[in-house]
Amino acid sequence: MKRLSHPALKPEHYKIAIIGSGPSGLSAAAHAAELGISHILLEAEQQPAHTIRKFQKGKLVMAEPRALPLRSPMSFSMGSRESILAKWDEEIVKYGINLRLGAQVCTIKRMAQGFVLGLATGETIHAEYVVLAIGLQGNIRKLNVPGEDLPRVQYQLDDPDEYEDETIVVVGGGDTGVENALALRHKNHVILINRFSEFVHCKEANLAALNTALKQGEMECRLSTYVEKVESTPDKAYPLLLSVRTPEGTEHIPCHRVIARLGARPPRDLLESFGIQFPSEDPAAVPQLTARYESNVPGLYIVGALAGYPLIKQAMNQGYEVIEHILGRPVEPADEALLRQKFAKIPYINSVEQGLTLIRQRVPLLATLSSLQLRDFMLESDIVALNPGDVVFRRNDYSTSFYCIIEGVVDVYVKDENGPPNFHLYTGEFFGEMGLISGRRRSTTIKASSHCLLLESPRQTMLRLTQSMVSVRRMIDAVSLKRTVQLHIGLSLSAAELDYLVRNAKFRQYAAGEVIWHQGDKADGLYLVRSGSVAISRLIGGREVVLSYVSAGNYFGEMALITGTPRQRTARAAVNTEVVILEAERVAEMMERNPDLLRQLNARYLENVRHELSDEIVQTSADSGNLIAFLVQQGIGEATDVLLIDETICTRCDNCEKACAATHDGTSRLDRKTGPVFDQIRVPSSCRHCEHPHCMKDCPPDAIRRSVDGEVFINDTCIGCGNCVVNCPYDVIQLASVDSGRKPPSLWQWLLFGRGPEPGGRAGAPSQNATKIAVKCDMCKDLADGPACVRSCPTGAAIRVSPQEFLDYAVWRKSKVG
Amino acid sequence: MDHQTFVNYKNYRYLKLILWMVLVAIGAYALHQPSFGAYGGTWLGYVLGSLSAAIVLLLLWFGIRKRQYNGIGQLKGWLSAHIYLGAALLVFATLHTGFQFGWNVHTLAYALLVLLVINGFYGVYAYLHFPRMITENLGDDSLQDLLNKIAELDRLARTHALQLPDDINAIVMKACQETKIGGNVLQQLTGRHPDCPTAAAVKVLREYGHDLKFGHPKLYRELYLIMLQKETLVARARRDVMLRSHLEVWLYLHVPLAVALLVALTAHVTAIFFYW
Ligand SMILES: Cc1cc2nc3c(=O)[nH]c(=O)nc-3n(C[C@H](O)[C@H](O)[C@H](O)COP(=O)(O)OP(=O)(O)OC[C@H]3O[C@@H](n4cnc5c(N)ncnc54)[C@H](O)[C@@H]3O)c2cc1C
Ligand code: HEM
Ligand code: SF4
Ligand code: SF4
């Protein structure tokens, strides 16, 4: 790309400066160029659209959301990375975009008239308006030593197969560095350099692979080592000389290439230095913007991924719109038609504006949202019309949507959905909030009592909203606190009694493994588990023995309140857990006043004592102190459904993996041989369908969903970005080529004629440009008879259990073996 | 908690089924008094023969069902039926013969069936017995882990041995290069490697150790330790191979026997209908 104007001589002046040439910045610049507005597009890297350029070679770039029309002079539709970039390169020239490469913006100062931008090169640029479109990737950290920009010193690796017979120094002990080094080692001499004495920031699997590679002498590694400088040499054999400081002294390494993978600086600090404010400390928070994408700094606009719009098409639409906004022209947002369609469900609403106003008036929870926020919220939500008697969701369903009542009344049934409803909810109220917190089954059934209009919003949408709007979170918390208490213990309490009971109640969080109280502590209250789970244990013969396991939606700590003694058990969070604590004095007072409550807590207490006595002896021998450590360490407590393999009857036939592959496009989503083992019970690497799936956060198209029955699955909108692979702590998501043209192997052909692979084997290599998308266990939710792995195990070694059943199983096994 | 395996599937559903069937068959056989004595050609003989043939086909079908990964029912249920119906065959087929044996294709089919059933029983024993031993032997390691550890010890041993006298170096090199884990079928099954170079090296090192005329006692002791560690790892790896072969070996007979039985059975049936 050529530089279209020369700086240096006098400070440059533009009407609009656009920072970042990703999809959003390019689109904005193209629109400005098209309108003949003086502009400049500043890009830190040496090529435009750097984020897209970093995608894996040949990656199919998806154009999600499919329903959203594209509004930009630049073109974009689903296609390979290469074809899209080539087209954009053409269009940059065609529209005459004033693009400057290698122009990293470091400072933005607001002046009386417009802004002054400071570049890393020391140059300055003046502009009336600034559009910030730098995405979320952050700035790549460079080596920060002399020679960091020499040719052959690089900060990314597209295709490891490109290099052969070279000496390559990889700098960086994080996952990317280690992965790159491992990928290069087959064809090259690789030296990995890590600043730390250990690989602390590295996934288990990578670490294991690295250790093996080092042991086998396939590559080298220097620990506690810092890079000092890089020089180019006239030596043909080794064009670079890298100097490093090792614990033993300085070492000079002649090499062909240096690949530094030092991560990126997240853009938040940079933004704050520009004066942009964030609504909360939450790292996921997005700067607060007006409906015209303007930030709290007047004249400074933010678009694209940075503004909370994680997909390319949205980013491009915003690029177009922001220019229109700056020009002060009314612009109908690209999503207007979609919203109009949504509001068509309400007969008396004729325009989107009217619809938005109605929602604000009717639903107090959403009243404080900005227009932009409300529009987005509506785009992702649905308006549902219900007739009296229609069921919204049932007790024990696994749905996680959140509902606001726009109109009408719903009935809530806590236990018996055919009996009289336990209470009602009216226009403006919301429900389903427990789904946001615990990710467990629904605890009530909800039916429409009159004609109703409900606003149904996906869990992710709500979570994003509560992250950025503290007021919304507070409102939900307050209501949810009361409802939790009411559901757990307070069905017989009057509204006034309930109010009294929850006054001074506290939410408290515990990290996995943290002790909530010790045996012998003073009893301070009754604890309700909102999310996570808690193991109750006792010291018996000097060992911690688990007595029971309290999951979300249940309470514990009643024993000490009833007997009036200190705690006789130890309570420990089995996973990250949130509890509600009701003050001991208030609970005691309520028990006196309300015989129902007393009876309920007493019954619970007696039941617990009975249960503990019956199991205690077995459990003692079951070495459950170790079991609980195992559950906590391996995060089993946060699972809803774990695959176990009882190795005492597993014949290692691999039929479970073959079954998975055969029913899932040739790729097994479980690995029988890896995964922790407890007492001959293996937890193979396979999705546990976590209560709070870590994989779900940060999925740009929201492709990871939870079905009514609880399976966490990835739908076909996955764009293959790999975020979930990184976010899952259990390493069970992989990027795999799916190729619908590929036929599964035929059983009869193989059996009778020996043709083709055995069923369950690989169905031939996927075609060259098959796209890679994220795949994981979906519990065979589309197969009528349930998970193929379990059904195909000839001996019954493979089973699926909940964490509670894991405990039972371990104990049962122990009792069987003796 | 009640856990279902192929043995106790649905509370021994198939065991109960075949016990009833076997009782009825024996009862019928005892009551039935054909004029020419009991043999396959009486009406009861036909009934028992058809039943046995049907069961054989069902058992053969297991090989298919095992690979239909989205087939009906649970595979452990199928295997449960397989082992109990297979065992019942012994009774049905024997009664079917009416104890008339000879040197012919009919008796061949019967003999194959008996072999198959015996072989199958070993299989059940193996499936219930060896998996636990495999895990006990391996602990948290996999076979590959053991091999990696052995390779690492080999590397260490070699660098140590380089600085020691030539004869020691030679034995250690031999142990590094020629120690086999798997070996031929016999070695796999017995787990015995009588002239294992690693064991030999350990033995020699121990004997040499008595007269310390070498200049490197520390190095020598380290080497001895390394080789000892390697010897136990090698033993574990070999035990793994052995246990696995015991777990699997019978199936290499089971399938050919099953195919042979199918052929013999076809001949038996054809012979009866066409060359009466
Ligand atoms: C692996 C992967 C796969 C993906 N696949 C898809 C897909 O298939 N479909 C889809 O719709 N979305 C996909 N996405 C999301 C998509 O990449 C983003 O939505 C999109 O790039 C956001 O565009 P943007 O313009 O906001 O920011 P970016 O594309 O991130 O562009 C920001 C630009 O600003 C530059 N820059 C940064 N800081 C400065 C600075 N200080 N000064 C000057 N310039 C700077 C950067 O170098 C970069 O070129 C994927 C993301 C990843 C990580
Ligand atoms: C006439 C009798 C029998 C026939 C025709 C028969 C046939 C088969 C076939 C075709 C297989 C599938 C092997 C494979 O594809 O891997 C099989 C497996 C098996 N059979 Fe039999 N069998 C018979 C009797 C028995 C008996 C009597 C028993 C036990 C008592 C038995 C136990 C097994 C077991 C344990 C398996 C292995 C299951 C597995 O690991 O997949 N079989 N048999
Ligand atoms: S993929 Fe990982 S994070 Fe997501 S539900 Fe499964 S185990 Fe949990
Ligand atoms: S199918 Fe069952 S026996 Fe076979 S490897 Fe898997 S768990 Fe083990």
C-alpha cells in the first residue's frame, strides 16, 4: 500500500481520523472516501486488516449473523480469508482510502478544536473527529530490544510447514510460544526461550508434549533467560545473531529466524489513557456509548469489536453508520428491519421507536438502558405471545433464558404444577433469573395465566448486560435474593416475614476448595447455595471424611442452628460457589414464630443425621478425604454430567471412541486414555457439561448453547475462532475439519470385501479447504437413544453420572471391592 | 447405587431367561420318547436344532451390532445376551444331537461350537480379571509414558557409561539398544525375556561393584541406580504387554472359530436337507 500524503513537513489536518484498519475502520474510511470527506486511516501494522490477516491460512470466514444485511461500500460475504483480503486490498485503492501503515496511535489529546493524535513514530496528526476502531486484539508485544524489527524477527506464525532446516529461536513460554515451537520442531532446529524458570502459563497438554519433546532431544529450551539484542550478520549460513542473558551469562545464538510470542497488551489501559470511561471493573465491560457510537469524550467515536460488537458484519455496518452520525445525518440502523419484525408481534405497535418506548415504560429493569443497548438487547431477544395455560418452562428443564413480562400475568408453581399456583408475577416483573446464576435445572414451572407478551432473552445477552450495567445487576440481585429464600425455606412465610428474614442477608463467594467454616466454628447463619456446590465433611480418626454434597438450590448449616451448638462439620466449596447467608438470629426468631419453618428445618436435620449414620462407615473406608480433593482439583463438582470409565472392567477396546467418531463426522470428542484417575475410575477428557460453561464466554456468534436437557453444544454458527478451546479449562474442545461431503465408512463393504476403513475409524482425510470449526461432546442429543459412547461399551465400563452419583459410585465400588 | 455390567445386565435378565429355557429343554428331552431313540431328526430334535441355529446367528450378529454405533439397545445388553445364550447352546446343541456322534461334518460343527463356548468363557473371565490388573500395574502412567521414561533413562545411562571402562560401556550400550518390550507372540503372552540385556547389565554391574577399582565410584553407583530403575520400568512395561495379550488373545481365536462354525453349520444343514 502506498502512502498517499507526506507527513513531517507540517502538522496534518483531517476532518476524520480513523484508527485501526479492521473491518470497522476500513468500512468507515471507505464511506468517508466515497463521500469525499478529508480523512486518514491509521494502521499500526504493515498491512491493513491485521486481525483478519492473522487468521489461520485458508480459513473460511463466516458472515454471521446471517439475517443482518450488510451496509458498507466495502464488500463482505462468506469466503476464504485470502479472497476477502484480496478484495479489500482492491477496494482500498478503488475508493482512494487515505491509509497510512505502520502508524500506531499512542496518545489522543482533546483540544479546544478537535484532537491531536500522537503516533509511535513521534509524528502528530490533527483531526476534528476520531473514530476508534482498534478491535480487541490489543497491541502485540514486541521484544523491546535493539533489532526487534529486523527482517526474520517475527511476531506471528502462519504456517509452521513453511520453514525447513532452519535454526529458529522461539521466545515466550505461554501456550502460543510452546505450540509454535512444538509445531516447528519436526523440520527445524528449535530453541525455546522462557523468561521464567518454569512454564507457568501453559496448558497441561502443551506442557506434557513439551516435556516429551525435550526429553527426546527434539528441541532445546533455555529457562530464566532474557533476550538482549538481535543483530543481522553477513554470514550466509546464519543471518541473525541473537544475544540472550542466561543464568550462566550471556550467550550468542546464531540462527535463521526469531519468532517472539509475547502476547498482547489489552486495549483497555490505552483507552483509559485516552480519557474513555468504562462502566465497571469487569474485564469484559465495554465503554459506554450513545446511540451514535459516541463515547464520553465528545467527538471520539468507538466502533467494532471494541464497542462490543464481536462480528465482522456488525463492525462494517457500524463503520458506515458512524460516518453518517458524524455528518449529523439521520441514519436508519441496519438492524431496523429486523427490529420492526420483532415488534410486529405486538399489534398496537407501529414503529421501532414506539416499541422501544413501550418496553422502557413497562419493564422497569430495562428502563435505564441507552437506546443503543436496548436495540442490541432487543435484537438478541424475542417477543413471545402466550395464551392462558401455555407453559413457559417446566420444573427441572435446563433452559436458561431470562424473561420480562411486557403484558399479562404468569403463574408460578414450585412443586405441583397441577395444583394451585404458589404465586403470580405481573406486568413489568421478570423471572428466570436463577438460570443466570446457577446454570442448573429450573426450580419452578411457569405458565401463562392470562394472554401474555413476554420478552425472552438468552442467558449470554443478560450476562453481558449485567456486566456492563451495575444498576440492572443490583435490581436482579435484590429480587433474586428474596425468591431464593422463599423457594428454599420460605413458602409458608408472609411477605412481611420474608422481608424481615432477608434483611441483612449477604451474598458471599468462595473459591473452589475454600473452607466456608470449620468444625467447631460458631454458627453464624443459614446458608443457601445459589451456585456451585458445597462438600460437608467431618474429621473422623484424623481424616476428613465427606458426609454429603450440597448442590445449588439447597441449604446447609441448619444443624448448628437447631441444636444451638457450634458447627459440627466442615463446609468447603467444591467449586467456585456463591451462597446467601441468612442471619442466625433472624432464622431462630422465625422458627419460633412460624411452626412450619421449624418443622421443615427439623425434618431436614433429622434426615441428614440419618443419612450420615447410614453412610458413615462405608465412607470412612472410601478414603473420601482424597475423593473430595480429587473432585475439587479436577473441577468435577461443577459438572452436570461426567463420563466415567471404570477401569476395572474396561477392556481398552476403544469402542467408545469409535462410536463417538462414527456418530460425529469422524472425530471422536472423547479421549479415553487421558484424564485423571481416582481409584481405578477414570474421568476421560470429554466435556462435563459444566454448570457454568467456561467455554460460553467470549463466543462471538454465541454458538455455544445449552439445551433443555442440559447438554452444552455448539451449533452451526461457529466461526472457528478458537476462543472456546482456550477458555475450557478441561481441554475438551478441539478444532476439527468438518466436511459434509465426506461419507462415513460402510460397515458391509468393510466386513465383506475389506474395503474402506473400519467404522469408527477416520473416513479418509478431509478435503484441503474443509473449514475447521470447534467440536465437542454434545451428549448425542440428536440420537434418540442417548450417548453413543455409553451405549457402545460392551462391558458397561463407560457410564455417565452427576457429581453426586460420582460420589455414590466411588462408595459403591469400594463397598463391592471391600 | 446399582451399576450394570454385561454380567448383571437388567438384574441378570438373560441368565434368568436361559435358565428357564434350559429347564424346559431338559424336561422335554426327558419326557420325549421317540421310537428310534433321540437324534436330530425327531420333532424335538428339529426344534432344538432350529433354536440352536437361530441362536448361533444371533451370536454372530453381535459382531455386526458391535460396529453399528447407533444401533438398537445397549451393547452391554447385547453382550449379556451373547454370553448367556452362548452358554445355553451347550445344552441345546447337545440335546439336539441326542448324543449321536461320529466322524462327520455334523459332529465337526458340534465340536467347533463346544470349542467356541469354552473359548468364550475364557473371554468372560479375561474381561472380568485383567482390566483391574492393567490399571494396577500402570497406575497413572500409560504404556507410552513408561516407554518415554525408559528412553530418558537410556539416554542418561549412555552418557554415564561413556566415561566408564569399555566393557561396561559395551554392556550398557547393548542394554540400551537391544532391550525388547513386546517381542514375539510367546514372549508377549508369557512376559518372559530370559536373556534380557538390561537384566544382564544389572547383574554384571552388581558383580563388578564389589571390587571398586574404577576411578569413578560415584558415576558408577549412579549408573547402577539408573539401570535398576530401568529394569523395573521394563518389567512393568512387559507386564502391561502380557496382561493386554491375555485380555485380547482369545478374541483372535473367537472370531475365526465363529466363522468356521458358520461354515460347518451351513454344511451340516445343507447335508441334511439335500442328501437325506
Ligand atoms: C480466530 C478468529 C476467527 C474469527 N472468525 C470470524 C468469522 O469467521 N466471522 C466473523 O464475523 N468474525 C470472526 N472473528 C471476529 C472478527 O475478527 C472481529 O469481529 C473483527 O475483526 C472486528 O473488527 P474490528 O474492526 O473491530 O477490529 P480488528 O479487526 O481487530 O481491527 C483492528 C485493527 O486496528 C489496528 N490497531 C490496533 N491498535 C492500534 C493502534 N493503537 N493504532 C493503530 N492501529 C491499531 C490493528 O492492527 C487492526 O488491524 C474471528 C476472530 C478470531 C480471533
Ligand atoms: C456359537 C457361539 C458363538 C458365536 C458364533 C460367537 C460369535 C461372536 C462374534 C462374531 C463376536 C464378535 C467379535 C468381534 O467382532 O470383535 C463375539 C464376541 C464375543 N463373544 Fe462370542 N460367540 C459365541 C459364543 C460365545 C460364548 C459362549 C461366550 C461366553 C460365554 C462368548 C463371549 C464373547 C465375548 C466376551 C465377546 C467379546 C465382546 C467384545 O469385546 O466385543 N461368545 N462372539
Ligand atoms: S467444553 Fe469445557 S467449559 Fe464447556 S461445558 Fe464442557 S467441560 Fe465445561
Ligand atoms: S468402550 Fe468401554 S471397554 Fe471399550 S474402551 Fe471404552 S470404556 Fe473401555
